[in-house]
Amino acid sequence: MNQGKRAVVTGATSGIGEAIARRLAAEGMTVVMVGRSDERLNAARRRVTAAVPGAEVKLERTDLSLLGDVRALAERLAADVVPDIVISNAATIAGIRDRTPEGIQPTLATNHLAPYLLMRSLIEPIGQRPARFIVVGASPTGLTRVPVDLTDLDCATGRGLGIAPSFKPFVAYGRTKNMNAMFVYALARRLTNTRITVNGAHPGIIKGTGLDQNIGGTLRLLNLLSKPFLSGPDTGADTPAWLATAPEVDGVTGKFFVRRKQVPTAPHTTDVARCDQLWDESARLVGLTPALSTRNSGRG
């Protein structure tokens, strides 16, 4: 069923992303692995092809914190064989005051604006072909208490991030993960009249993701203490890879899954007005109009 399909996986040089890529390659797909470093991409490809002899793996070096890089990636993907599956897995935790060369806070750029721009840019090239978009999010239960501040997406004010400096970047990260769920719902509604499905997935609390490289203080200590009890990347890859391949979710869209089960997310992530406000502001930040640029979209 999946033989010959093409899948794009971001954040594919290690951890969950690499495990997803390996699973999809084992299904007979051509896998496009996206990462920031040529060295890490080549090393990850060697590991995938060693595990799956004969796997067809292509590499795309892209810094997903840079919108210019994301646009260029979308153009290259559209000019080649259009993907059947796009899995947004890349994520980072950066300092609240950090800014990319484009002036955007890196956590917001990488975790939310990159998948927003990439997936929107691929809708028109995909057209009426069937395709699956999967956004790797985070725990719906754990994120209930960190609603997105729609007037402060990049957390520039520091409002609501708490007192402890070491926790603030993690709270900002949590907000972007709530944005992921809101984006899934908003995009799914806008694609009602297409054959593209959009779903979110929580991979679980997984070690080996690399996110702990940019956290410090008490949070780093807690992370180190918990590592021996966490599951590995293969466990984290299960639900996203299942959403990409399983026949039982064909046509299912606008849902969020944990351990292959559909679960609700917080009311502040499902509120249509809030989702639309995030959609419109995200469009402004990436330089798009709110309406989808496709003849095949549903709600504009």
C-alpha cells in the first residue's frame, strides 16, 4: 500500500525523526530527511540504510528556524516528486530573547511557523491528490495550563512564563506545542474539500530527542534524573508513523492522537476564533495572505 510513496520528515537527523524515517523506509517509501547539518544528515542516512538495506533516502539541508530556508525547501519539494506524506517533527527550545537573522524568536519559528509555511506551500502542488500531513506535538494533558498568548506569540513580554528563568524557555516551547494542535484544527477545516488530511500526534516523553541541549538550571537537573525512566525514539515514532501509513486512518482529519488513540486537547486549542486568530497572525509573520493559495481549498 505504501510502496513507492514519498515522505518528508523534518528533524530527521536523530531521535524520533530518524526513527520515523527508518519506519517509513521499511514500508518501501522514498524518504526525504530534512535537517540543518550535512554531516548529521549523511550520518543519519547511513544508519537508516544500514537498518533498511535498499532504502531510498534523499537529504534536504534546511534550517527550519529561517523562513527563507523553509520557502526554498517547499519550492524544491514541489519541483521534484510531490510528497504523499509530510511529517513535521523538528522542534527546539531557545532562549526567550534569542532572535534569528530574520528577527523571529527561534522556538516560534522552528516549532510553529516552519510547519505552517511548509505545509501551506505544498497544498497547491499536491492539488487533488491524496496526502497526509502529520504534526508532532506534545502532551495534551501537560499543555492544558499553558494557553497561547495570541497577542504575544514570541513571548517578547515574558508575560505568563513564570518566575524561574530556567523554566521560561520551556513554557514558551509548550505554547508552540499548543500552536501545533491549533494549526492542525485550523488547516484541517480549510482543507475540507481536498484529499489532504491533517492530524497531530504526541510521541510521549522520549529520551534522545536533543531538546535538552538548550535547557538549563533546575529543568536540566530534572531532565537528567528522569532520563533512565523514559522510552526511546522508536516508541516516540510509533504514532506519527502509524498516522502516515495505517489504512484505518485514511480520510481521518483534524484529530489529535496519543498511542494511536484519538484524544481531546484543551478547549483553548479547539476554540475556532482562537485558532483563526493564530492562523491569521501566522500568515502575517510568514508573509502569506490568510486565504489558502489553492483552487482546491475548503474554508479560506
